[in-house]
Amino acid sequence: MGATRGSLCWRRLGVLADRQQFYDLGDQLPASEVLAAERYLEFLTGREAPVEAQMLERIDAGRVRPSSGIAHEDVLKEFGL
């Protein structure tokens, strides 16, 4: 049992070291990237960020007046394909 307890202790230390590295990386982020990082972390944890009222209005407006889109051929032409 001693070996098992010891390995659990080392695993726990590894997790703590990983978390410290995570915090250190967060501290190095430029301020302009913090919001994007926060949203990505919320995605990873399965929590969804609240959607702002303006965005919901834009989504609803898009559903009422859907775009015809861009033809595949037009996209290929734009990229010279």
C-alpha cells in the first residue's frame, strides 16, 4: 500500500505543477487575448458563455432574412482555382 500512496502523492504533485504552468501561461497572455482564452476555457469545461442580447437579435434577424450565400464556383474563382 505504501507504493500506491506514494504514486498518488506524485500524481498530485504533477497536477499541481501542471496547474502552476497553466497559471504562468495565463499571466503571459497579452491583454488582447484574455477574452478569447476565457471563452475557450469555458468551452473546454462544458460551460457556455452567456450570449449578449445584441448577438441574439442578429441571429434572429439572420433567420428571418437568410443570406443566399456565395456560389461554390465564385469562391473557387476568387482563389484562382
